[in-house]
Amino acid sequence: MEHRGGCHCGNISLTFSTAAVPEHMTPIACQCSFCRKHNVLAVADAAGLLDLRIASDADTNRYRFGLATAEYLICRTCGVYVAALTTDPPVRALIVVNCLDDRDRFTAAPIRADYSNETAEQRKARRQRNWTPLLS
Ligand SMILES: [Zn+2]
């Protein structure tokens, strides 16, 4: 099924296509300092597809920190954090559940995930395995 969503003002919009039923997807509660400040629950499907549309790159912040192996898309206009993208190709994405219009269907208990002991290579490999490919 398709899940539509994006930031608040419409600058960043997305369609997440997945065969998984939202009630059966396990949201990830990443325990890194950035995700905890945003209280983020996120989902991904390596067999799914993300169509990401950015109306204005100038109004989109691609925040990086730590190992800089991902960029965090934050709308400069409305301040919403929408998704994380790998900085190495092929680009894959992790999607913030609360940015999806049908966020209330993602009712499965989240898992707390602490990736702080990963090396950069382990982190890149995990994201390539688990995150969602982008529609090119
Ligand atoms: Zn916005």
C-alpha cells in the first residue's frame, strides 16, 4: 500500500510504497541524541520504495552529525524532520512515522535501537540492508 506524507508546509512530500501492513511494521526508536531530541519513531522497508519530492532545496536542511553517514532532511520553513537518507549510494531512506498521513495505523510496539557501537562500515551496511530504496 501507499503511505503519503511529508513536512507540515508541503515543501517536502513523499509516498512510501510497501507490501507490509502498517500494524505489523515495527517502528524503530533510535536512541541516538538527534532522534531522542525529536522523539522519533521511524520505519523502513528494504523491499519497499520511497518517492521523495522536494519543492525547494534552498528551504531544505540536510543536517549531518557524528560519522556523517546519513543526512537528516529537515524543512527550513516549517521545521519538520521528515526522513534520513544515506550519504553513500545507492541512496536509501528511513521515514519518520509521524510524517505519514496515516501515522495512527503504525500501532506495533517500537523497538529501542542503540547503534552507538557500530563502525561507519557496519552502519552503512545495516542501512543498505534495512532502509528503503528511493524511486529514481
Ligand atoms: Zn515544511
